[in-house]
Amino acid sequence: MTSTEPDLFEVVNPATEEVIETVAMAGPAETDAAIARARAAFDSWRRVAPADRARLLRAFAAAVDADRENLAQLEVANAGHTVGNARWEAGNARDVIEYYAAAPERLFGRQIPVAGGIDVTFQEPLGVVGIIVPWNFPMPIAAWGFAPALAAGNTVVLKPAELTPLTALRLAELALQAGIPEGVFQVLPGRGPVVGERFVTHPDVRKVVFTGSTRVGKAVAAGCAAQVKPVTLELGGKSANIVFADADLMKAAATAPYAVFDNAGQDCCARSRILVQESVFDEFMALLEPAVLGVRVGDPRDEKTEMGPLISAAQRERVASYVPEQVAVQGLVPEGRGFWFPPTVLAPVDQSSPAFTEEIFGPVVAVVPFRDEEDALRIANRTEYGLSGSIWTRDLGRALRVARGVEAGNLSVNSHSSVRYSTPFGGFKQSGLGRELGPDALNAFTETKNVFISTEE
Ligand code: NAD
């Protein structure tokens, strides 16, 4: 390919394997031009009065709300997400924008008592923020970055994953329609080593938000270090779902499949290791089997479908490489075209095997027994990851002890919830750096400036 030929990427529907659109990938020159536009737009965007910036963000949220069904259908076609999930994701993008629309008018500094004058702090925007998004949750992950970044007065260049650019492109159109000025929020479809890497190396990009694999995240962090560029990382996971003997076993078993097979397991918070107290192991497995076989896998457009296909043929191959010939339970998948992989339970499983230690990012879960609280924590924490996890018990003291003991950023007790836009989200250890969402996310998109004003005559 010569440099004048456009780099075209065929976007494929993973449920049908049909090409649904061809998207031009931005090259180095286009990336630099977009960063220059974002840099120019920053000077005026940061000066937009807080109430006006808030109003524009509320208008953006309203535009997303009005387009929710269209955005959801785009995601069903582009990512194979079930329509129920895709509607939630579009609603989540709207909610995140609306939540941070309240921020410009609440971006408080402090007044600190000092001698000889007044000391005040300001939360200053950073400049251009580069956001790099993976393919597994294209809309929510984009919004978790761009909404607080824009609210704090930054401008944004955002690169969706190669495989899933369509909803991000639509969100950029909706921002313009809502009155967000040109250059303030730009979406650049492109390749990681081209556009993503330029966000890291370009000196006018003052912050990078990266969500994706731990491998690429480490390279992004190393690149940012060369310019002492702040970076937020949301990386992989291998989370534990810990079930104690005193738990509501029916509920724990009925919900466990959805905690890992949701989005076909392509979820960084997937509870892909189930740890069950040994005295109830057999009982739990007997309850888990019908729950797994009951997961409805099929056409993601069907409202009743609970699990769709994997994102690509390559991902299916990767997932299959972790699955031995003998499995404990395996569901069914539709015949014919589409990147299908059945819900799969591995038990017994060697705790040092890759299936138990590596992130599979597919609908595969491994179940192991544990003796007591200490043993459960030892197994749960024996991983380089630390993103999420669940604890099932009726003993409140134990729930809190174990929740405090698990080295992970997002835990739930008698539930599998990980993400709420109003609470902080992020990982311990190699699952990430920094936190997104919640009341403090603006700290990651501002610098604190201290100003002393003398009152002496
Ligand atoms: P990936 O790391 O391959 O790609 C993620 C993004 O980085 C893509 O947009 C890609 O184009 C870009 N990229 C690739 N090479 C790059 C480079 N050299 N420089 C800059 N950018 C580059 O990951 P993926 O396969 O798209 O996504 C799956 C991974 O994302 C999983 O490991 C999953 O756990 C993780 N993830 C984490 C979270 C979280 O919040 N912690 C959320 C979703 C996904």
C-alpha cells in the first residue's frame, strides 16, 4: 500500500459475518491535524462559562437519549451485543454525560488559611485528552472518558477499537448536533499503533485514557512516562466469585452464569473463577449446570437472547485454545455463520493452568473448591489482576472481612454489580491505574493550581 491509498477497514457483524460498513482509518497526518484542531478548540472551550458548558453537556445527553434505539441497534450489528445489553449501554452513555454535566458548576477549588494573604486553589483543565477504547463495550467506555474530560474543560480526541467504530462515530455527530463546538470532541477511527500511539507520543496530548489489554496498557504507560504524561489505565481481569457454604446457594448458582457469560464473557469484570466452599461444592455444581444450560444463546436482535457471539473469528480461536476436550458443562450455540462459542464450565481445573490464571475474555468459567475464608482469599488473590469480584454469604462480618481482603477495586456482596456511573471504578495490581466514574473522576482530568494573593499594603 502506498501512502496515498486510503486504509479502509471492513466492519463485520459478528452474528452473520457480513461486512456492514467500510470505515477509513486515520493516518499519522490526519491524527496530527485532529490534535491541532483539538488544541485550538481548547483555548475557547476552557473559557466557556461553567453554566453554558453544563447546558451544552445536558443537550448532548438529551441528543444521546433521543438516539438511544439507533445507537443500540448499531451496537447489535457492529459488536453482536444482545439488544437488551445494547440499550443499557446507550442509556449508560447518556447517564454518564448527564452526571458530569453537573460538574462544571461544581469544580471547586479551596481557600487555605495562610499568613499575609489569601491562598486559593483552582482545578485547571489539562488540554487535549486522548482516549483509546477497546471493542468490548464501545459506548460506555468511551463516555466514561470523554464526559468528565469535557466537563473539566478539556478537548478530546477519541480512538475507537478498529473492530467497533460505529457508535463512537455516531456519538461525535450527536455532540455536534447538540451544539458542542467543532474540534472539542473528535472521533478518529484508526489503528492502535498509528492513532493510539500518536496520542501517547504527541506533546500536545496532555493526558491519555487507555482501556484494553494489560500488554498494550503497559506499553502506553511506558510511552507516557517519556513525557511525564498522566495516564489512566483500565486493563484486564480474572475476577473471583466466592461462594461460602452459608450463602443462598440457589441464587448464587442461578446468577453465576450471567456474571461471566454476559457479553459472551468479553467483560473485564467477568467473574471467570468461581470459588466454592468444599462442603457445598457438589450441591453448587448440581445447581449451576441447569443455570448454565438455561442461558439463551442466539440472534442478538431477539429480545429474549441473553448471549450473542464473540467479536471475531480470531477471538473465538483464542477462547477455544483455553478449553480442553473434557469440560464439566457446555451449552449450545446456533448453527451456521457467526462467531459463536458455547457457555462452558471447567471443573476440576488445575489452579496453575492458563485457563485458571489468564484472562480468557470468552464464555468460559473455571470452578474450584476452597476450605475456609483464608484459603478463599489466598486463591482469589493469587493473580496479577485485581479488578472485581463477588462474595456470597449470609454472614455480614465475613462479607466485610473478605471484601476488605480481596485485592480488587470493585466488589459486590450477594450481587454481581460492578459498574454504576456514580461510584468509582478501576483496578488494583495489573488491572489498572487510577479510577473512572463517580464523584472524583474530574481529579484525573485536572491539575491543581495554587495561587497566593498578598493582602499586605
Ligand atoms: P487491546 O489492548 O488490543 O486494544 C485496546 C485499544 O488499544 C484498541 O483501540 C487498540 O486499537 C488500541 N491499541 C492497540 N495497540 C496500541 C498501541 N501500540 N498504542 C496505542 N493504542 C493501541 O485490547 P482489546 O483486545 O481491544 O480489548 C480487550 C481487553 O480490554 C481485555 O484485556 C479487557 O480486559 C480489557 N478491558 C478492560 C476494561 C477495564 O475497564 N478494566 C474494560 C474493557 C476491556
